[in-house]
Amino acid sequence: MDPVEELATKEYKWGFVTDIESETIPKGLNEDVVRLISSKKNEPSWLTEWRLTAFRQWQKMTEPRWPNVTYPPIDYQDISYYSAPRQAKKAGSMDEIDPELVKTYEKLGIPLEEQKRLSNVAVDAVFDSVSVATTAKDYLEKLGIIFCSFSEAVQKHPELIRKYLGSVVPTNDNFFAALNSAVFSDGSFCWIPKGVKCPMELSTYFRINAADTGQFERTLIVAEEGAQVSYLEGCTAPKRDTNQLHAAVVELVAQESASVKYSTVQNWYPGDKEGKGGIYNFVTKRGKCAGANSKISWTQVETGSAITWKYPSVILQGDNSVGEFYSVAVVNNRQQADTGTKMIHVGKNTRSTIVSKGISAGKGQNTYRGQVKVVKKAAGARNYTQCDSLLIGDRCGAHTFPYIEVQNHTAKVEHEASTSKISEDQIFYCKQRGVSTENAINMIVNGFCKEVFRELPMEFAVEAQKLLGVSLDGSVG
Amino acid sequence: MLEIKDLHATVGKKEILKGLSLSVKAGEVHAIMGPNGSGKSTLAQVLAGHPAYAVTGGTITYMGEDLAEKSPEDRAKEGIFLAFQYPVEIPGVSNAYFLRAGYNEIRKHRGEPELDAMDFNKLLKEKSKVLHIDESLLNRPVNEGFSGGEKKRNEIFQLAVLEPKLAILDETDSGLDIDALRAVSEGVNRLRSKDRAFLVVTHYQRLLNYIVPDFVHVLSEGRIVKSGGKELALELEKRGYDWVKAPAAAGAAR
Ligand SMILES: Nc1ncnc2c1ncn2[C@@H]1O[C@H](COP(=O)(O)OP(=O)(O)OP(=O)(O)O)[C@@H](O)[C@H]1O
Ligand SMILES: [Mg+2]
């Protein structure tokens, strides 16, 4: 047997279920459900209307069929669109949070209590459809930074929400974005005022707990002129036999000379070895470099989900703005991923960098899909794309679809691609030096991903490396 | 230390080693010579436990234990080191990181405490000075973009760091320039000790001027057909292999 196939199966260790009473609305989707969600959140009427517009657009749209993934049709009437732990309202202090929830996050490695927290990370904890706690809020408030749940922002900062919601991803952008716009439940909102450099990492930890519900969160991050922020999201879900839909929308706005760094460690339940269960991760993420000299950087480590469909993108509108996309996507067993980015060069001398590392193991199928577009007036635009695939075993697949569209002749676009395989000789070489097969694969894969990992905030780079090890273990059989 | 008796080994369906016997004691240096394709690398790979090679007969006893059932990493941890004829590249993994992983596995196996990155780097620096290895090589990815000679040197560097009991050098001299050959040989000679044995596979007498062997063996058609002292290498250099070749092959050649 091929040594890489000898690895034992390791468990998805975040697969537990929290026993907590939830309020879940009946399955099904129509205008009344949209209104119900809006009223549960006590939203202003403009937002209810915004949702309804999105819903009507969604009804006329069809699910995209172009991604290189296959799955049985989703019955959108067989999903519950809202589920919240029964807790009168969001707790004012940590002592008021249901201890079960605190325990849940503790188990996930995200302590919410003051004394146990990582000192330089603020966390918004989203459980099913609602945000249950946000840490370090007061400290950030003193700096003028707003970091709170989306629902809270709607109540307290409606003018900001109204200004920016949908400004990067319009309601009718695509099927899943329209669905999200109609039924989104909660998520995080960050606003960094002019000239402020956010002194700590902001992060949101998404947890799906309830069965048969979808998760539709909405994240909006705005960095005003000269502001800087680094944001991280993490996600896990229980092991269940049925597939669950997760359709999020993330919008980033960077004004003049502002910079937003957005990192994801996506670890939704991937399904079992035979491909049963797991999360459908259909996500729209887009940033707009609205001002000159602004910068948006996406870093993603995608190890979970049964199916991933996402293309974190940057619209480079301001002159001299910079867009980056660093991605590691791992598929194992029966996982499928169709992921990549779009870099749309509009402003002059805009620059973008794309580094994509796809790892396929087991019977996983990994697709990189990326678009680089340079419009007519984007003189001096530059893009560099590097797209590498690593295969483990011989039953998996890697596919690359780069789309390049250049309308300005002064633009420079470079694309490099490679496909390699972990060879028996590489593993034997490591073993001859005393390193086990498992550690050898880990080492080789981590070496392959190095350029991406070094973009992650320190604490999470270590986490991501471990995660990669776990998600590849046993996968390879 | 190493006792090989009537060893038969195949790769794919082809039998390469056809009844090879060899005995190596601690402190000895054995040179293995022989024509291309005679099975020298096969012997080295079999000793290291490469999964592509199957032992179909005979026994290998190392430090009093049967090697057959041991995994390659266990053999490494128990002190068998192979300097590869064709060292493998591992992109993105630094030489230092790679070596520390192996080094600490071996330490763990011996019940010794692992070294942290700082202490290990100190050790690497010392060793690299002794072997005249450019320090920049330490932080480059394992063998990636190394010249042929650098790869070979790097193997000996690893040998010096891991300090095995039985070191097998598979044509470490080919591809080395004169200075590198001297540096590598010096490195090996410095590692010679009464507890350590060397199996040195080579085509050239030249190396054996530097690393003076206790025994020289000629491998032909998967068997050792002649053994002698260091003068045998000189004679082979003069006369070639024909006169010592296995009878069947010699017959066919005529
Ligand atoms: N993986 C393999 N598949 C098929 N044949 C192999 C394989 N490995 C080795 N052989 C064959 O086994 C024989 C012995 O090879 P080996 O590499 O041991 O020779 P060698 O003595 O080291 O030769 P050289 O001096 O050229 O290095 C050769 O005929 C070679 O073609
Ligand atoms: Mg050879």
C-alpha cells in the first residue's frame, strides 16, 4: 500500500452538539418569513423593504450551475431560516450568558470570559443565527472603533449600515447573495474611524449548532480614511448526516489610504468519509478599495465544508490601490471546493497579487477559479498570479480556470501555475531521517503552504498548521 | 553490528540481490564497488527499508535484531543513516526545520530531551563550520535548487548532525569537485569512531584515498564476488571488473 494511504482516520473534533433550548422558526421561505425575521430583530422599515426587494430578486434567479461541484438539488423550503438560543436578549455582561454557551466556546478554544481571553484579540461569538457575545467592546469604543453584532449595529448605527450595506455586494449580485440579503440573521460589524489603527485583532467565531437550519450571516467592515484593521473569522459545526447550508455575505470597504486585512480559517464540518453530511459553504466575499492608496488583503485557509463555493474579491477602484488574495484550500475524502478570487482593476496603477495553494487528497476535487480584469482606464495596472496544486494519492483532482481580461495595453498580468504530487520518495526520504509518514506529509504540505501561512496573524498561523494536519489525516485512504 | 546472510531482494518482479552476504563490525569502514546496475543502491535501499524493495530471502541482523519487520523511521531512529545517491527535494521546508524534526525523533527514541529551535540552530552552526557548509544552505528548502555537489554535501552534513551508528554512503563522491570531495571525506573521517561503521558505495578509488577502507567488496549480479583489503580497489582501478565478475555474466560477456 502507498504509505500515504496508511494513515488512520482522525475525528472531526469540533463535531459535538450543544444541548441548549433554541427558538427555531418553522421551515419554509416566503415574504412573511422575511418579515418575521426582520421583526424579530426589530428592524427599521427601510431594512425590511431592502430584504423584501432582495427576496423578490432571488425568486427570479436560478442557482449557479457553472461551479465544478455536484450535489443534489437543495430544497429551499425544507430549511429553517432562523434559530436562536433561548436567552431573553443579548447579555449585557459575560455573567449573563448561558453557561452552556460559554462552555461551548471554551471547548472550541474560544474562551469568552475576560481573564482567559487572548489579550490582543476581540471576539464576536455567533451561535446559529445570533451573536451571543462580543468581547473587548468597551476598550475599542474608547478609540472610536465600533465592533458589535450586525443586529446591534442596525439599532445603534443605522446611518452607517444604511450607507454601506449592499454597497459592495448588491442584493441581486448572485443567487446566494440575494438569498442572504433576504434572510440574513446576524454577523459582525466593524467600523474604524479616520486615522485609527485598530490595536487588536478583531474576530468572529461562527458556530452552527441547530439542525436543519441555514446560517446566513452578514459581515460588514469599513475602514475610513487612513484607518487600519485586521480581522479574522473562524467557523465550526456539529457532525450531522444531513447537509446544511451556509450562505454568508462579507463586504469590506477601504477608504483613502485605509487597509483591511481579512483572514479566514474555515473549518465547517466536511462530512464523513463517504461524503455524508457536511456544510455547503456558498459564500460571497468582496472588498472595495474605494479610495486611493487603499489596500484589501484576503487570506483564507479552507479545510472544512462538504462543498465550498467562494471567491473573495477586490474591486480596485482607487488609484494605486492594492488587492491581495492568499489561499490554501484543502479537500479530502469527498470534499469539493471551487474557490478563487476576482481582482477588478479600475483605478490607475492598481496592483494585485494572487497566491493560491490547492491541496487534494482522498477523492477530493479542488478547483481554482480566478478572474483578473483590467478595465480600459486602469493604466499601469499589474497582477501577479501564482496557482499551485498538490495532489496526495491518485484518486483526487485539481483543476485550474484562470480568466484574464485586459482592456488597457499598459497593464501587466503574470500567471504561473504548477501541479505536483507528494512522492513516495519524498516520504521515504523523511522517514529515513526518523520522521513518521504522518509528520512527513504534514511537513511537506506545510512547506507547500508557507507563502500563505506567513500572511496569517501569528496565533492563527499555528492553529492553521495544526488544522491542516488534522484535516489531511486519514483522509488519504 | 550488521550481519547480512544470503540476502535476496526484488524490485517489481525483478530479482536484484541474489544471495548477498556481508558482515560489518562497529568501527569498520567497508567500501562497496561494482559495475552499474549490479545492485549497490538496491542494497542501500533495502537496508534503509525502502517500500519498493521486497526482501524475498535471507536475513539482515542489525545490533542483534532482525531488521525485516522494522519501519524505515524505526531503523533511522536506531541509528541507520543513508546518504542518498539522489537526494530528494522538499520545497518550502527549510533544511534546518527538516533536520530538527528528524533529530528530535531520534532523541525521543533514545529517551533524550528534544532540542528547541534555538539550541538546535547553535548545533547546526557548529556542524556547518566543521564541514565548510555555507550557512545560507541551512535556511533554504531541503535540496531545492541545490547543485548536485551541494546536495551530496548536504547529505554528509545531515550525517554529521544525526550521528548514526551505521552510515551508508551511496556514491556520495560522484558530482563533487576536488575541494568538496576533500571536505566531505574529512567530515566522514572525523566521524569515524569505534562505535560507528560505514558502508561506502563508490565507483572511484580516488575517494578511498581519502576515506581509507578496512575492506573492499565487489558486488556483481547481486552478489559479493570478491572481497579484500584497500589494495583491491587499486587493482580494480587498473584492471576493471571483468576478471572478478560473476561467472554467469562473465561467460555471457565472452
Ligand atoms: N524501481 C526499480 N524498478 C525497476 N528496476 C529497478 C528499480 N530500481 C532498480 N532497478 C534495477 O535494479 C538493478 C540494480 O540497480 P541499482 O540501482 O541497485 O544498481 P547500482 O549498482 O546502484 O548501479 P549504479 O552504479 O549505476 O548506481 C538495475 O538493473 C536497475 O535498473
Ligand atoms: Mg547506485
